[in-house]
Amino acid sequence: MLNLNEASEYLKVSKSTLRRWESNGIITSIRTNGNHRRYDIIELNRCINTKIIESKIVCGYCRVSTVGQKDDLSRQQQIIESYCVSKGYNFKIISDIGSGLNYNKKGLIELIKLVLDKKITKIVINYKDRLIRFGFEIFKEICDHNDVEIEIINHTENATYETELVDDVLSLITVFSSKLYCSRSHKNKKVIEENKKLFSKDV
């Protein structure tokens, strides 16, 4: 008998998917005295043999901000590929080159469509900020609603991307100051220059 975490790993689906299948009568579990789920491995194999999960895969997502970071993109791909292989995942990798503030990237759009079409069970990323810079909680809520788990390999602070974060923040300042003062105004240029000086001292 396997517990919820073990059954999730065995079938390579999220725990929320297992709970949903159980509530829909697709799979059954036995409850312990402490009301914890236990799954018979024969029942889990039935899910595999009846091809309930055949079409679903794991998707690894990699991103860098600029073309000059292609070496880092390759490292991300290697880390995620090795991780997925070690977990025994059936996976594909999607890569993007573009700012974490840009939500119109080809790879990200493909990833969102896979989530909404319920074609993947997990998204594997090396660092949290590789997915999107802002709005991660909203993206996660969409994934949870579609039974897709976001699996982050490294939870430590990603110091390598400090300069990239500064560039993203400066981009936001530029956009909003342009709207406030007009793009060609002296005041707008001054705001941008002063913020560049401020951030250059901290990096």
C-alpha cells in the first residue's frame, strides 16, 4: 500500500489529481485510522493499464532574458533534463528567451495552452523566477485548477539573476514614468536616469 505522496510519484500525477479521481470514482483508496489515504498498487497499475494517464506528460520550462545568456539556458535545460530523468518522468522541455515581464513569449504561451488543455501533470522549473517575474501566485492558481503541479528544483535565492531583476524593475519604472510624464519630457528622462544611478549603486 502506498500513501498519497508515494502514489502521486508512482503515477506521475499531482496529489490534487489523485484526490479528484477518487471523488469522481475513477480510483479508490483505503483510509487508515488517522483518515490518511492508502492506495493498493494493483489499483494504481489499473490506472496505467487502462490508459487513464497515458496522454499526460511533465513539462520542463527554461527561460533567460537575453540571447547573450544562451549558455545559462543550456545549463538550465541540462539540470531540468537530468532531474526529470532521475524522477522517471515522461517529459518535454520548453525554452524561452525574453524578460520575465513579457507574457507574450512563444514558449510561455505554449505552456499555458498545455495547462488549460490538461495535457500535462507537472511543470518543472529550476528557479521560481524562471517562470514569470510577477504574478506567480495567479499562474499557480490556474495550474491548481487544472491539476497541474509546479515543481521547483532550487528554492534558494538565485543571486545570478540579480542584474536581470534590476533590468526588469527599471523597465517597469520606464513604462510608468513615460505614462505619467510623457516619453519625451525632461522630467521623464530625469526619473529614468536617477533610478539607473540608484540601482547601479546597489548591484
